[in-house]
Amino acid sequence: MQTTGLSIGIATLVNMMVLSSMYILVALGFAFLLNILGILNFAHGAIYMAGGFICYKLTMGLGLNPWLGMLISVTIVSLFGLFLERYGFRKFYGNLNKTLIVCIGVITIFQNTANLTEGFTVQAIPSFAPGIIRFGVVSFSLERLVTFLIGCFLLIVTLWFMKKTKIGLQMQAVSQDIEGAALQGIHIHRIAGIACVMACGLAAIAGCLMGAYLNVNAYMGDYIMLKACVLVILGGVGSIGGIFFAGLLLGALDAVLPIFITANIGQAIVLAIVIAILIWRPQGFFGRKEL
């Protein structure tokens, strides 16, 4: 009995770490565009789906190695981010209505393309790290550990990039005052393009990893988009540290609650907890209260 409880506890902890790292990874990309350019990219979930879907087609359709498939998928989706910024967002900075129309167009194209090529069936990307890790009587899949480690590595690299590199510091300057940054000689469009590439690349990596960890389907991005919005709001708009804290909280709830109750009720309880926190602290955990 104790052995079973320990196994469940370890598996739950691993699930929590994997979900938290993926939630944070996707939310970080969404927050990039919101904080730096003021763009609410509601197509971010569809871009996440496209990353996983392209990887699936490359591995299952062309027989490529999953790691190579992920590399190609992330490259394609990142380049799409450059295209999206140049021809989708650049002309509509500050115009929420037109930006929303662009996002709806991207979502519609991506989801319909996925449905037309694969139908409504649920598929899975071949495992990036097949096998089981055993510690005595406790065991869990190597896939989960690798997914978590990749997520942590990318999060650390992203934070380092934002804090220590010239481009990262320029991104922070643009997020604080875009006109002032332009007057200081910062190339706004170049920074916007890099931010979009990074945001789409992070989403694509998460889509590939979660496509192997869970599954791939045309609407997988809807769920993760909801999580990204919740993380950004709960953590506090503009706060990267808040996204990390909120991601850990949400990952823990999503990993623990299904053990005791059904998934649908668990999601309802999670949203109820989020709403209660926002009623208590509308600006989020680390957001600043408006004066």
C-alpha cells in the first residue's frame, strides 16, 4: 500500500513538473508579444498546435527521427513568426480589432488545414525518449523527465537572454517605452521580429513535446491558449516572475486534482480557484495595482 502511494506521489510530481514547464513555456511566448509590443496574439495556441502537427507529419509521414522532426518543425514555425510580424501585426500595432482579425484568420487556416489533412482523429508523435526509469519500486517514463528538462533549460536560456544580452535589454526598453526606445536608436521592427520568432519557436517546441507526451489534434491549441491567458493574468501582466509562480500553481492543480475527481470537474475547480484569487488580488500575484 505504501509502495503504491509512493509511486502515485512520484508520478504526480513528475506530471506537475512537466505540465508546469510546458504551461510556462507557452505563456512566456504569449507574454513576449503582449509585454513588448502590446499584441494579444490569440493565435498563439494555433501556432503551438502547428508545431506539434508539423512534427507529427514529418515523423509519421516521412519517417524522420522525432528530434530531427522537431528541429525542422520549430524552424518552420519560427520563420512563420517572422512572416506574421511583418505582414500580420506590423501595420496594426495598437489596433486590437484588426490584430484580432489577423489572429482569427491564422487560427482558422491552421485548424482547417489540420482537419483536412488528418481529420478529427487524435494522433501522437513518436516518443523522443522511450523507456522507463526505475528507482527501487518507483518507476516513471523517461519521456516525462526529458520533457521537463528541456522545458527548464529553455526557460533558463530565455531568462538569461532577456537579462544579459543586448537584444534582450533592447526588448525590455521597447516594452517600457516604444517611442523612447526608437529615439535611442533601437530598431523597433527588428526587435519585434525577433520577439515574434522567439514566441513562435517556444510555442512550437512545447507543441512537439506535448504532442509526444499527450497527443496531437487540430484543437489542442485551444486548451493551452486558455492556460497561457490564465497564467499571464494570474501572474500579473508584465511580470515574468509571476508567470513562473502561476505556472507552478496551475501545473500542481492540474496534476493533483485528477487523482481525486474527474477531469472536467477538476478543470472547473481550477478556474474557480483562479477566479477567487483574482477577486482577492485583481492585479495578479506580481502585478502592480493601478492607482
